Amino acid sequence: MKCRKCDEKAVIHMRQHKLALCKNHYLDWIPKQTQRFIHDNNMFSTEDRILVAVSGGKDSLVLWDVLSRLGYQVDGLYIGLGIDGGNGYSAESRRITESFAAEHKLDLITYDIEEHEGLDIPTAASLTRRGRERPCSICGLSKRHIMNRVAIENDYDVLVTGHNLDDEAAVLLGNTLNWLTAYLQRQGPVLPTRSGLVKKAKPFFRFYERETAAYALLRGIEYMYDECPHADGAKSIYYKVLLNRLEADRRGAKLSFYLSFLRAKETMSFNSEGDDVERMLHPCTSCGQPTSTPDLCTYCRTWKEVRDRRETMLEQGIES
Amino acid sequence: MKCRKCDEKAVIHMRQHKLALCKNHYLDWIPKQTQRFIHDNNMFSTEDRILVAVSGGKDSLVLWDVLSRLGYQVDGLYIGLGIDGGNGYSAESRRITESFAAEHKLDLITYDIEEHEGLDIPTAASLTRRGRERPCSICGLSKRHIMNRVAIENDYDVLVTGHNLDDEAAVLLGNTLNWLTAYLQRQGPVLPTRSGLVKKAKPFFRFYERETAAYALLRGIEYMYDECPHADGAKSIYYKVLLNRLEADRRGAKLSFYLSFLRAKETMSFNSEGDDVERMLHPCTSCGQPTSTPDLCTYCRTWKEVRDRRETMLEQGIES
């Protein structure tokens, strides 16, 4: 198959767009499309200071690459989780991220959880009731908290993440099968700023996972190929498998599911708890970040419980 | 496994309810549950004259049986579609329905489409553009039209159908994956009456298909086992397969999907076309039934087109 724009051999065929492109035209197409998504959804401008959350995986590195190529002022934030998983997952992710930043002369903020909280994520999770089986809960809430805090404290205008269509459609399917209206209400490619919470945007929300992967490959971007060792069996993967089946039966099913939701959302209104939560945000008495829970925010409360439990166990002479 | 209510051997185990029952207690349980659904959703009372749409399949016959056992005044409506499909589908369905009515001394209205319109459904469908591949479109719209007209003209208070949870969840999944807000807005176990449209209710909306099938079996109700020969490959079957996978992975997934939607719907509002359609209902200039399309309703317009096309073909000497 030939590239639609020149005589070169096509390297990728995006059936849902009926579009085949050669390497060079594909490496042009991704930034152009991204620019269109940014513009159409009022995500940010070249005046804005942007912080991209970088995990070392393909989506976040490709996003950082594309945004810098488009001329945006964009720094990276790497959060050290201390996950080993037998393959030195966090250490390797960090090495890859730092090497990308150095190679492209980009500024990277690194934030190591163990340095700040005294414990890494797996150890902390093993000290919580739910976390013993799966540390994703404390990991997710910690990342969300830290991303916002670093963005606010360093005066960034927007926090961007590399979530792609596969990610967004899987979350949407989970929220939909359980009709979680408070989450449906807040799901979308842009979350506007509100008291103490930085504006958030997902410029890749319309790209299939294979499209960002192909870009990484063709651009020669080294990225962390392994999934997080704790991701196995996660709900989001279950929904991804389901959506892949739908997509296999009908090309473009994922995109049409997500885009039809965004259109429908314009015509729907939700009287869910979401509204009340928004009205009731107040500063956490410990860290000062906005929270809807009394006194401490979920981050401070969870880590306090972890440290208390650790204290008790050390007193009892039990090593966790 | 033993029946939860006595020492007899259980014949059915409903895992989502953690409930196993023997034959007699199961045959009591279904009507009791149905009564609860009718009451909780304000479907109808023993004062109301009820018309049940009966196809000869298990759900509609079981519904007729259960409603009469519960003491409701309920007559049947059988619509003759003239589908043969190699196994005499319509003729056999009609025989089964009439024999059920006779055996239980129940009143049955039969309405034969060919008698009223001059053509059966497969022939009519073959004369429409979309219908040549699948006659489901003209069949569905004809049934909806006739059910309402017969109910209104004969002063019934409510029209009931045997749709079960599997049916309802499949429709919901289709409406949701495409975010068809106008349909989502109107989906539910009860549709209230409005100008010229009879009230509609689905008393079996919380029963799994296997539960109505088990009732039919244990009660010795003869029903049409074959699916309609045209149903194969229908979208609704595709969504049923998908939901069966979800159910296999998580017991009760279908029920929770549907019930969480009904709860969510209470908190959502839709600004979709649905509202406008409702406001713009006016009588069809031919049959007088309410319609939102100009002049003729979809039923009258479609059948007029079918007859016109038939006329033209006969003039041209082509047999359809």
C-alpha cells in the first residue's frame, strides 16, 4: 500500500480514517492532528507553561516529544514510585525518562515518593488493608496529588497526560457499565482549573494506542515497554480487552463510542454528587491542597495511616 | 442443592440472588416477584384492562400466564406477520398462541397484517430498499403501530410486553455504546401514556431469560422455541453475546448494569431531540395515530411506498 501523500511505501494504515501514510508523512501527521485537538478543545496556547506527567512509557514520552516539536513550553514531571517487580521497573523508567530529557535538552522535575514520605509505594500499600492485594489505589491517589501539587507550586498553567483513546474509552466503559454519573460528568479531554486544582488536558485522547506506539517506533524513541508489574488483572485491562473485541468487529468502534459520549454530554446534565463535591472543596489542614473530605485530604490521611501502622509494627518488633 | 424454603431438591439456582428453589416454590416465586415489580413501578392495578402482546415465544406466554394467575384482566394480542422461514414460523407461533388461550380460557385478539395490508412482512420488506437484506425494520415499526392502535381502539389501559432483562440490557448497551440520548431518555420499564399513545409496561424487566424459560418448562407451557428466521445476525443478538461474557465474568453484571442505569437516569436530564419529538406529536392524516413526521405516520408512509412499488412492478409485469 502506498502513502496517500506521496509515492513512498505506507508504514501504517489507519482503517478508521481510511488513511495510509509513509514514515515521514506519519511523523508529520501526528503533531498536526495533536495541534488540531489542542486547538479544537481549547487546551492551551504557546503562552502557557505546560507540565507533562512522564512515566517513561510510550504515550507520555511521545506526548512530550510532539508538544516540544510543536513549540510549546513544556517541562516533564517524573514521579518515582519505587516499584521493582523483579525487573527494576521504576529505576528503568526513570533512566529512560532522564535520558530522553537530556537528549532533547528538556527540563525534568523528578519527585521521589520514598524521599518525601519515607516509604515506597509497594511498602506503603502493604501497610493498608486494600493495598496488600493491589497497590494501585494508593499509587493512583498519590500520583494525582503530587502532579497537582507540583504544577500549582511551580506555577504551571496546565498539566497534560498521555492518556490515549484506548485508555479513555476503557475508563468510559467502566463508568458506563456501572453508570457512575459523578465520574461521567467529569470525564473529558479537558478539566478546567478550579480553586487550587490545575487545569488538566489529554491531547492524545483521539489517538489509538497503536498510533502512539507507531510514532515512538518510527521516531526512535526509547520507552519502557513493560507494563507496571501490578497492572495485571486490573479492571481497566478487562475493559480494554472488551473494547478490542468491539473494535475487531467494527472498525472505529472505540472512537465512535468516545466521541458520541462527548457529543451526548453536551446535551445531558447530571444532578449527581459531583456538583456538591465541587462546591465543598476546602484546603487540607496539612498540605493545603483542595479536598472534599473533612480536615485531611485523602493523600495526607492515607499516608498518615501508613506511617502510624508502620510505627505500631516497629514497636511490636514486626518487620513489614 | 436444596430449596431455600423447604426440603425438596432445588431445580434452579439464581446465583445473583443467592437463591435456590424447588419447582413449587419457583412457580410461586416468579408471580410474587412480578407483583412486586408491577407495584414498585406503578405499572397497573387489577382495575385496569391490560393487553399483552403475545408472539408465541416463552416470555410473552409466561407473562400472560403469570398476569392471569395474579388476577389481572389481561387479553392477548397476536400479530400475524406471515413469516415462513422454511419452518412455518408464523403459522406455528399462531397455533401455539391460540392453543394457550383456549386451554386457559383467555381472550385473544388476532391481527393479520396480510389481511389488512394485502402483503405479508417478508414480501413487503422485499419491496423496500433496506428491507431486502433484513425485514426487521418494517416488521418492528408495524408491530409497534398495530399494538398501539389495537390497544387504543379497544380501550385498553396498558399494553404489556414480555421483554426480559437480557432484552432490556442488550438494547441499553446498544443505546449506550452509541450514546443515543433520545433513546436512553425513553428507556425504562414503564412508558406513561401521552396523546394517543397507550401506557406501556414491561413487568419482566428484572428477570433473566433463563428464569422465564425455566418457568415455562416447569409450568409445562408449550412455546415457540425457534427464533424468528430473520433474527440471525441482528445487532441485539450481538449485544446479548457481549453481555453474556460480562455476566460469565461477574454474576449479576446484567442486572447491575440495567438497575444502575435506572438509578442514574433519575439524576440525569437530557436536552435531546426526544423532548421536541414529544411536543410535536400530531395525528397521522391517514390513520389518525400520533406521529412526529409530517402528514403520514411512518407506518402509513412505509406501507404506501410498498403498495406503490408493488403497483409499478405489476404494471411492468415483474413479479416480486
